[in-house]
Amino acid sequence: MGKKEVIVTVGLKEGISDPEGKNVKKALSLLGFKEVEEVKILKSYKITINENKCKDIDEKVKAMAEGLLTNPVVHDYEISW
Amino acid sequence: MKPEDINICILRIEGTNNEQEMYDAFKRLGTKPHLVHLNELSSLKPYQCLMIPGGFSAGDYIRAGTIFASRIKSNFMDELNNFIKEGYAVGGICNGFQVLVELGLLPGNPKGNGTITACLSRNDSARFECRHSILKHVSSKKCVFTSLLPQNEQLIVPSAHAEGKFLLSGGKKAYEKLEKNGQIIFKYVNYKGETNAPYPWNPNGSPYNIAGICNKRGNVFGMMPHPERSFFSKNEHGYSGKILFESVVKYIGGTF
Amino acid sequence: MSDVAEINLEVSDFELKKISEETGIGLSVDELKVVQEYFQKKGRKPTDIELQALGQAWSEHCCYKSSKYYLKKYLFHLKAPQNINVIKEDAGIIEFDKDHAYAVALESHNHPSAIEPYGGAATGIGGILRDVVCMGAQPIALIDPIFFALPTTKSSVIPKSVKHPKFIFSGVVDGIRDYGNRVGIPTIAGMTCFHSGYLGNCLVNVGCVGIVNKKDIIYSKVGNVSDYFVLAGGGTGRDGIHGVTFASKELDDDSATASRSAVQVGDPITKEPLIHACLEANEKKLLTGMKDLGGGGLSCVVGEMALAAGFGAKVQLENVHLKEKDLKPWEIWVSESQERMMMSVREEHLKEVLKIFEKWDVPAVIIGQVIPEKRMELTWKGDKIYDMDLEFVTTGPSYKRPIRPVRINNEHNNYSEPENYEVMIKTIINSLNCASKDWVIRQYDFEVRARTISSSLVGHINNETHADAAVIKPLESSQRGLVFTSDVNPNTVAIDPFWGSAGAVDECVRNIVATGARPHSFADCLNFGNPEKPDKMWEFSQAVQGLAHVAGKIGATFVSGNVSLYNEGPAGACPPTPTILGIGIIDDVDDIITVPFKKEGNLVYLVGKTRDEMAGSVYFNLRSLEGGKVPKVNPYELANASAGLLELANMNKISSCHDISEGGLILALAEMCIGNGIGASIHIKDLLRGDISLFSESNTRWICEVESKDSDAFESNLQAHCTSFALIGTTGGTSLSITHNKRKLADLPISELIKEWQAPLWEIMG
């Protein structure tokens, strides 16, 4: 079996306020980066799995994202590999 | 049941750290609390009440309460659903509230299929906030944890969390429904008792100032602030965090 | 034996210096010559692991080689009847009640925090918790005094290699918050202090107090020959290698990158079960000794535990569980990886101990055994790689380093009174060292464990003022409380280290007494510059004498502490900072006294004497004035006044009380008004000029609110204790108005005071 690295990126859904992002934006502008328009916080998980069937990988990682890594009320996610 | 026959399971995993004060609260009322590590829990049968204490279960990594919730799900979700169906009491304080929400038990949905319909999301201030909150008991419904506390009575209870903003899927309608069902138990207020008091009275920015809710039946309850930390600090009418523990003990004593 | 190298010390001085630098052991040429001689007698060359162990054991941090002369001479002999076991162990043990004792520890984590503020501060908390747990005590409170350059410092004045103080400040607070909150111990007290001298040299001092049943007290020494050493907790890795040698030199431009590996990584979620497991094993009487792995790693811990009992040890180093592969034996031996504890266990209890750790999912392994001779022997996969006499390793050098007194300038030029007192008062209240620290305090969970009676914030919700001291009720079954405060004013210590240090002890006592508690013990964390510089060494020696001047005379002594030297960076040395943690006892926590005014129409008294002692005051600093006298302390006056106030507190004759410290009388009054939104009319009559009267920071002073029916009792009691006092006004109204010798100086609405006092840190830090 081959190993595969998959990245799951979790972010807040459109319309859900992102206080951490806002805070970082404020901090950046206090440091003089006035050109920053928006900061959004994303969280990435690099998952190494023993599986090489593309279809299975996709399904499994989706289940991980929906079962643990996100709360569907506020989160969107993206899988890339 | 007499208090001394009531067995309360206070569930812990690594990182839960409010279990001792929860234990003390129930012990003071003459019941039998038990600190049980999730690894050691074989059955809920001996217990009439399950409490999930505050803390940072599993470090709150991923999201607050998520890892604890997923470990409960994989270990004994069916048993927990039956426990609730039989009318036993389940309470979650702070991180425990987050766990119950991540289990889909709060606010709960009619199908009871564990779909998550709410989230305790990052405070608007984007930081951990430790401050005293004034809570108003806004529900007339008999939640088993507040049955002894008259409606509109206020408590002073410490809040200490970074993720306590209660968000519900389904927008305004969903909140209205929750309100109509009497499931909203506590709201953050100011000294005047106003339920729209802004930050810092509402420490996390929860819509409608929601601080604590229960399921439709009233036997599953969660709140962000810590009643076990204000067990002795009475308000002018003589109510303190103690009343919540007395309520649930009375409920169990009278029902089973 | 390819994992271990022999090192030839039969070389020139120049080569010896090079060896010290290349191996990072930080020993001087003279010290290396002592090592050379020792191995000449043995007739062989030392191995790298032996040299590294000596480097650790003989570092300033581990053996106090520059400081112990003065500490022994002035502080260590002070005695108090409540002390059970003090100075000698990781934490001091003091009697709490008939059956219980409390454990106190205070440490610095300055150097790691300067390089990596988040991890440095977090692991500081981890270390101090272990110091308390290894006495068998349950931690109940964390106390964190922290010191930074002003977060408003302009980037242009900051040296290239130094991080911006705002970044350091917020990183340190984040680290303390994330570790302390996660591990579930309340961060209940502390101080946040800003001074330009901390640029590049932040100080992060961490204190912890625990409670222990007297029968469960355990010490850092093994029980008997053939006891096993059991190492529990996280794996050993490369993190924290040379932490102590790193803490024993100045930071330079390269420190930031070169020293990253000296900073450990914290893991509160491993720590929490580790605490439970250690305490459980101890309560079941399965351990003969316990010690945490802190500075110096395994090397220090095994040696000290064995030698303390008059024995030695034999260790199989390959048994140590690792978190990364390919560590060299010497790296394993000196690594300061976090979340590790060492226990000594008798053979018949081994199985049960290992079982407890298994239950808590905490790794635990047997790494060695106690031997009768005072010798340490290490093997690595069967080969002997280390064999030294423990007394040689552990004793270490001791120096009486040269000192050079610095002349203290008491003169000051004439200066005018402020044109507008209201503006001056607002400037003081609004200055960073005086303003509200709730931005910091509220990030810490000060309520967890539900034993907090009073935190650092008191008064109406969301308008709280600063408390003098925090109060915890440690036991479910007893009303008795412990009271915590930490104090030092680096501004006065920098001008006059003797009186400044004496003042820090005075302030601790004031704060404890203001809460209604008896002073019971002190811990000190002495943060100073490079001891090889005679003027810095002089500061240290003066400070120690200043501490002793007060501590011996008020019934409480120093029970534990830490010395942190070499706090110097590219921007210079930090101001000398002897941080004092003061602990008091109150018999019934329902009787505590708090700062905010309680009721309109009560009397306001000033207790103690205001003097023209303006040096180092906030007022002088804000006006850029220099010179003047530093506030002195008369310990007998302090003892008398404290006794009088505590008698009054016992009789319930004091409604509220606040000590007068930084910011002077005016800040104390303002803070008392802010808490409950009750104003006061103050009329001061004295022979001083108005600004001296309001802004002097003379020691041994308090403000008390007293009901008028109690005024006779209050006054006669203080007279009986030879303590001066003055009735200066009444509470009430919505403003703080001040007249001085009938001249009206200010009338400030409380709402405005609250705004000025609350805003500054939030505006800067967001």
C-alpha cells in the first residue's frame, strides 16, 4: 500500500463572523500593514494515510472532515492532495 | 430515591479539569458522585445523572469539546440515547456544554439522530474571558436543572471560556422556535436585568444573549458559566449556583 | 562506544576556552582546570557526557555559584516557627493547620521567554507546577509577575535582534493563559510592570502554591539502597538542551536563532494526568522520593536525589523513553524536555506504581537503581560511559565576586508644583503601571477549582478595581484561607537596591494585612544582571540585605526562591528586580477585607506617615524628574502598624482597606472609589507640599474606610500600637474631591476616573 498525504483545510462559512481574523487584521494594521483588507483564519490538517485508491481516499477523508474536523453549523472545508 | 442513593457519574478524560468542584457540589447535597474516566466507564446503568464537567478536554484541539464528543460517540452513544429517553438527567457545564452540542444532544432535534444543529463558536472578543456574569432564568418550562429557581430570578455565576458564542443553524426562526419551546434557560443580563445587554455583560456575543439551554424534554441541559463555582455566593434572594444542583437532585429523587 | 567521545583536557588555556564554547557547557577556564585535575587523578580522560553533566551542575542556575555566599550570609538563617522544611527543596513547606501544610515555589523563566515568549512562559508554568507536585502537594494557585518594556516603544529604538515588547508581552500572556487554563490551576495573582530597562530582557517569574496533607509530604531524596528510579511523563527530546547554561549568560544578537533548542515545548494535556498519577502514587505511599525534571534534566535530578540520602546511583541510559530518534547519550542526560517526573520506588511497589501510570495513559520506565557509594555510574547499551563522585559533581564552585558600590544621588533640583492637579492625577491614573491590568487578568481562569474567594479584581461586575491580594480557601473542610500577593518596584530598586528591596517586602506585608491576613511566608525571585560585573554584583548584595532588613522582623521568612542572573541583552541590563511573593493566612475567609469603598458616609483614614520620598515615584517618572529620596522602611513601624490593623480587622472595625504604593495616595483613593462607584471628599492637612502629599510613595501606609461608630476603637487601637494616622475625609457622592490644607486641588467624577483607569491597556493591546 502506498502512503498519501492529504490536506484538509477548514474555514468559517461565509457570513459567520471571524473574530480571530479581525483581531489579526487589527494587529497587522497596528504594525503598519495598512494595506491589509481582510484576514480569515483557516486551519489545515495534513493527514498521511495508507491507501492509494483515489476514490477511497476521497470518501474516507470526507468522513473525517464531517465526523470530526468540522462543525457543519459554522464550517466549510476543502480537501486537496 | 433518597439523596444518598443517587449516583452521579462525572465523566472525565485528559484535560477535563472542573470535575473536583462538580464532585464537591453534589457531595455537599448528600448524593453519591463518582469521578469516572471515560476509559473506565463500562455502563451508565448504575447512574441516574451524567455530568460532563468543564475544562479543556483533550486540549480542546480541533474545536472545543469535539474530541471528547467523538470518543463518547464511538464508545456508548446508543446507551446514552437510551439513558436520556428514560428520563435520566444529563448536564454539561462550559466545555461539557460544548460536548453536548457536538454530540447533537443540544438543542437536540426531533429525529434524535445526532445531527449537529448548533455550535459554540469563538467569542467575539477572540479571547478567553474570565469574568462574573449575571444570568436571568428566562424559561417557565421545568428544566430539571432549574425547577427550583423561579422564572426571571437572577444568579451571579463566573464565566471562563474562549468559545461560548451560541450559534444555531436555521437562523432567526430556529432561535424563535427554541424560545417558544422554553428551551432557552439562561440569558446574560446587566444589573438592570436587560436581556439585550451588550459586551461585556454578554461575554461572548451570543445572539439573544443565550447562556444556557436544554433539550425539548428538559432533562439534557448545558450552560457556559460555572454554577459549581458560585455554590455559596448567594444573591439578594438567597439563590446561588447551588440551586441548580438542588433542582436536579430533587428531580431524580422524585422521579426514580 | 561511537556514541560517546573522550575529550582531552590536557591542553592550553586557549584550547580549554574553545572546548567550553564548542561543547556549550559554559564553564570557565579555571573551572575546567578543576575538572582536569580530577580526571588526572583518575588517570583517564573525561567523556563528553561527563563534561556536559559538570557543565549543567556547575552552572549559575543550578549551583548558585555567584549568589549563594550572600544568600547564606543574610537570608537563609532567618527562622519562623511555622516553617517545616524551607530553602532546601524545590518548594518550601510551611504549616497551614494541624494536619496540612502548603508548598511554595517561585522561579524565573526569563531567557526562554525573551527568545520564544509563548513557549517560554508556558513551560515556566509547567516547571513551577512540577516543583510543587514533587513535594506531594496539590497545586491550588499560580502567581505570575511579569515585566516588559513599554508596549508603546517605537520600533526605531529597538535593536535589530530584539523583539518588540508588545509582541513579547502578548506572547507571554498567551502562554501563561493557554498552559494555566488548560491544566486547570487558577492564575490568581501576579503583577504586570513596564520599564524601558526590560527591552530585550523581559522577566517572566512564575509562582505556584500547593496544599498537602502533612502525612503525604515527600522529599527529593531516595529512600534506601536498591530503590529503583522510575521516570514518568513525556518522552525525552532535544528540546531544552543547555537550558540552564543558556540561562547563565547574557543574551546576544545570535541568541534568537542559536538558542531555540534551549526552549522547551509545553504540553499541558500530558501534564494534567501526570499530576494526578504522581499524587495518587504518593498518597498510596508507594514512593520513597520524588523530584521534578527541571533545569539540568536527568543529570541533576538523579544525582541530587541519591546524594541527598547519602547514596549514589547506577543508570541504564538506554531505558529512557525518547520522543525523537538518534539522541546522543549526553543529550539524553542533560535534556530539559518538559512534563517529566522522577520517583524512587521500592522493589515491592514497582508493579503497582507502573499500573497507576498506565491507568492515566502516562509512560513510566525504570531507568536505574540506588547504590551505597556516593558515586554515579551510567551505562549505555552495556558500556560504562560515566563514572564520577557525586559530591564532586554536585557541590560546584562558590564565588565571592568583586563588588563596586554605585553612588546614590539623593539631591534633586527644585521643581514646581503641577499647574493643574486634575490633569496630573489623570495622567497618573492613566499611566501604564497604574492603570487597570484587567486586559491581562481576565485572560486567566482565576476561578477554576472553585476555591477562589477573592481574585485580583474586586467590586461591581465589569467595573472591578485591583485587589491588594487574592484569597483562596484550599480545603473543603476548613474556612481558613491563603492570601497571595507579589510585589516589587524596579524603579526604586534601580536607584537604591537596599531600600527598594526592603520596600518590596514592606509592600507584600501591606497587601496581606490590607486583606485582613497575617503575613506567613515569602518567596523571592531575584532577577539581576551579569554578576561578573562588579556594579551588578553590588546591586545583588545590597538587595539581599534589604530583603533581610524587613523579613526577619515580622514573623515570616523566605522559604523558597530562585536567582536569575545575566539578565542582559543587546539593549543593556534589566533593572535589578527582586520579585517577592508574599503569602498570608486568614482564619476565616468570610472575614476578608477588600479594596472598594462599601458605603456612603463612612470615615476615611490615612494610616502611616507620608514623607518627602519621591525618588522612583510614578509622579517623578511622568515628569522626567530625577533624584530625591527613595522610600525607606522601618520594620518595627511596619510590625506595629500591621499588628494594630489586624486587631481591628478581627474586631470587624475596618470596612475597606487599601495599601498605598505606586501612584501614591491619589491612586489608592481612586481605586477605592472605582470598585463600587462610591466617591469621597478628602481633606488633607499636613506640612508637605500638595504634590508630595498626594504622590509620594512612602512605605508602610494604608487607607482605611471605617464606620463612624467605630472611630474611637480605630483611633485608640492604632495609638496603642504607636502608629500614626489621620482622619482625611468621608465617603460618598459621585466624585473624588481633594483639598490640601484647605486648598482645593481636584474634583473628579468617578465615571471619568473609571474611563481613564480602564482604557490604556485595551487601547494598546486591542
